[in-house]
Amino acid sequence: MDDLRLKGKLYAVGVINELKQLGYTEIDAKRVFLQHYRGLKRNYGLNECTRLRQRN
């Protein structure tokens, strides 16, 4: 797995885990993540998302 793909996977797993801690079911957490992730990726690219996630 290349570096960018691994970053994307780790980012997705981290966000889904955070949503589950906030009380979402796993299915709902994945739906919410995908609903918003696609727009972020389209507008800003994955690299921005992973950089923002690493700062927090």
C-alpha cells in the first residue's frame, strides 16, 4: 500500500472511530463520513484532510 493510500485509510478509520465515540453506530458513522468526505476531497484534496487531522 502506497503512502497516500495508507494515509487515507488511517484518516478514514480515525474519523469513523471518533464518530462512534460520539454515539453514532458504525453504519451511521460510515455514512456520515462518506457523505462529507467526498465533498472535502473534491474541494480540497485528501492531503489537506490528512494534514488537518494530524494537527489535532
